[in-house]
Amino acid sequence: MVGRIQEQSLQSVGRNWERREFLRVEVPRSVRFLRAAALPDEVLDAKLVDVSMGGIQLQLDAPLVMGEPIVVEITEPSRHICSLPATVVRIAEFPADQHRVGCELKVELTRRQFETLRSLVPTAQV
């Protein structure tokens, strides 16, 4: 259900189970991100799948490395919305040579930041 907050769920992480601490909202939109290990001017594209106050999920063409630091930039044509420093904590292959990457934010979003991101979902999808 795009744009609706999903229920808390259990997520498998290796052999351990953890309860997600935050509710997630789907925010399907294109984003850019920088890899710490990449060239300084190399900006890569991804799709933001969902966001919570403590993490984000991306879908991208190339795999990332567990523990890799990245910075996700969320923009609109006329403004920069935010830059989110994060660390890759989950990796899953997805159909058609795509990869799903779960990232823990280095600093939790404030409620205002979360609501700003949530407002980016088109009203037809909420």
C-alpha cells in the first residue's frame, strides 16, 4: 500500500531477529546518493522505496557493501530537501538485476523531517 504507514514487523537479519523500532512509509521516488569509497564527483541514482525515522530502503542497479557509508540526497526540481548520511545494514537481490539495500541513518530523522518526506507521496497514492 503505497503511501500508507506499514505495521511494525519482524525483519530477519542474518540469523537474528529484531523488531523494527520505527513505522515506515513508502516514498517511491528517485534519489541520488554518494558512496564514500567512490570518486568525489560520482553521483549515483537509486529509487527510494521507504523511509522511517531511523532508516531508509533503496532499490538500485549496482550492489553496495555491508557497512558501507553513503549519503542519500533527496531533492525536488526547485529545492534540496535533505541529505541523509547512512550505513548499509541489509542487502537483498531483487528481480531484474536490481538490489534492495536497507540503510541505518546515522542521525534519526526529526518528526518534521519525516513528515516532509511523507508529504512527497502523491495524494493519489496515500
